[in-house]
Amino acid sequence: MPELPEVETVRRQLAPRLEGRMLVVYRVSDPRWTAPRAPNEVLGPLVGRRVERLQRRGKYLIAAFEDELFLLMHLRMTGNLLYDAEPGAPYTRAILGFDDEHTLSFVDPRRFGTGWLLAGEPELDAYLDARLGVEPFSDDFTGEHLRALARGSRAPVKAFLLDQRRIAGVGNIYADEALFRARVHPLREAGRLTRAQWELLRDTVREALSEGIDANGASIDDFRDLDGARGSFQDRFLVHRRAGEACPVCGGPVRKLLAAGRGTYVCERCQPRPRGARIVPMTR
DNA sequence: GTGATAACCTGGGTGC
DNA sequence: TGCACCCAGGTTATCA
């Protein structure tokens, strides 16, 4: 599933190929990609304009065109961006053609991904600020900041990490890996974590995300990089998707349970279960 | 205001 | 073998 490292992987590969290029043509085969706006409303204004830079904010990939026009793309669960994909590749939702005769295809079997146009920096900032919290690699991402955000919260810390309005870019995989490394149970109430636990969690979130970026992301089912190659972070998972296997630290069993409505992997020897936590085991 | 849940969507896995 | 059902999960809307 594309989370921050997967989107950053695509951004790093795509930026040198796209920056400076002019959009000359587009074809949208699935209008849902730009819904509720029509594809022409979203992509029409970009034709004849050059990409000045490619940015990432949370899980959004942002192509900044001339005249402060911004194309926001979100891969959601199964979206992929492919460079010079085969014509007629299955599940292609949109194709952008550039003045160097290369193409960028948005491919997405489950059709959750989106493309969105924003005009002007203020509109971009307002859109992102309403949806996204602190960036994990920014100076503001501190244990003290996280602790302040969680003060009084009774939500499980797993739900807290997944809430994009608080922390931008962390998804199910990296939340599991960060919590395991910090030895914090995903069902522990966010507001009850100690200062030391927040400091540690801040470090392990960054650590897991950095390793993910170094590995060009994780490819469990669908994610591929720009050229269709798989990432390798899935080979370094410590607990995620390892139910029934031995914990790499203590040898205890890795369990799968439900937290924040998501399949969640945990070693309850390393991550002690909070008193009174209601466990919903998952068998699949 | 906060937290939980459903809906969106479709490929793949499971059970009968 | 074939069919029906369930699950996966990021985001948003809705409900309690």
C-alpha cells in the first residue's frame, strides 16, 4: 500500500524526468479519477504548461506547473504511476503525455486513486493544511509535539499514528513497524504514553520510514516503482504480515489483531498489552 | 469534540 | 471445478 516511502520513491524517480517538461496531451479513461470534477476541468488548464517541480506532502504527490497550478495525485491503496507504460496496460485510469514524447500513466485496479487541481499557493496550502498534520521528517516532528497532540486522547495509539490530520504519511505498515520497534502496544491509549515513549516513537517512526525509502518502498500486493520494479521493504518487516512467525527480538509469537479497524501485527511479549484492552483477534 | 464504523472498490483467497 | 463470500486498506462521511 502506498504510504510516505512509496510516494517518496516515486517522486525521487519521477522528478528528474518530469521537471521542465510540458504537458501536451492527456487521456482519462476513468472520470472517477478526477471526480467530482470532469477530467477536462482538472487537466485542461495544464496543457501547454511546464512542470516546475515535483513535491510530496504526506501521501500526496504534487506536480507544480507554471502559473501556480498544482496537480495533486493520491495513490490510495492500489494506485501506481508508471513511466512509458505499455499502451493499453490493464487498469490504466489516466495517461499524461509530455513534450519529450514520454508518458506517465496512472494505473489503479481498485480505482480509489485521485487526481485534483488546485490554483495558487494559498489554495494548495489550505487544502493540505485541512487534511495533513506534521511531516515526520520536519523539525516540528518531536516527541514533545506528539505528546501535546495526544494529550487527553483515549484513542489507541495505532489510530493516532494513522490519523493524517495529526501525522502525515504514516499508514498501516509503518505504524506497525514503528510501534514494535518502540515496544508500544497498538491498543495503548495515545494520551497515556509517557514522554519517553513519545520520544522513542518519534525515532522509530522516522527509522521505519527511512528504511522504507532506502528499500524503494514495500511491495506487498500492488506497489511498483516508476519503472514497474518492486520495492524490497517487505523483506525487512519485523512484525507486519508475520502472524504466526517468531518475533525477531524475543522469539515469541507474532499475533494479528484488530486495531483502529485495521489488521495489526504485534508481539505481546515485546509490546505488553495494556490492562483492560479489548482484543479482537484476526485469523486471516 | 471525539472515536468508531460504513462505504467506496476489486482482485485474490477461502470454504463449501 | 465453480461459485459465493470475505478480506485487504486510505480517506471521507456519518453516526453514537
